[in-house]
Amino acid sequence: VKRREKAVHLVRNPFTMAVSNFNYHAQYPTPENWVKTIDPCITEFFNDHQTYPDLTLPTLLAPPPNPNTGSQPPPILTPDDFQSLSSTCRLHYRTRSRLKESSY
């Protein structure tokens, strides 16, 4: 017996997602207490040994070729970019007294 199945795949605009995320987390006081207790600058380990760059760099270093020309675009992020982001985070995260209670 054949079944007919239908699916709907919704895709949000990444820019509107980023704006929505910012607006949600910019609320004061924050609706989520975890944003005050978790340091976003620490290195997280997944499966006890993999870091976020380990998991994402294979995709970010080799974006798909341009379908029109076949040429390989430059990497989206490199290991140096991740290191720079991490250093910047540690340099600025809650370094001023008025930022101690900030949610982002």
C-alpha cells in the first residue's frame, strides 16, 4: 500500500533570527538565569574531547563550490578566526563593573 506523505520545511531568514536572538537576550532582567551563570568564553568539550571548532571547522573551512563557476570560495572561518573570537571574548566579557550583571 502506497502512502502519500507531505512535509513542510520552514526556513527563517538568518538575519531576522539574529535580530530576534539579540532582542530576546537583551531583555532586562533576563528571562533566563543561565545567561548569568555560564561563561561563554570557556572552552566546551563534546564527547569528552571535541571542541566547538573541532566540530564546525570541517564545514567552515570548505564551503561548497560556486555552482556557476565551480570555483572554491575562501573559508568562512579559519582556526585563527576562532582563536581571535575566543581571545576577544575573554578580553571583554564582564570586565567592567556595570557589565557584571549583563545578560549578553
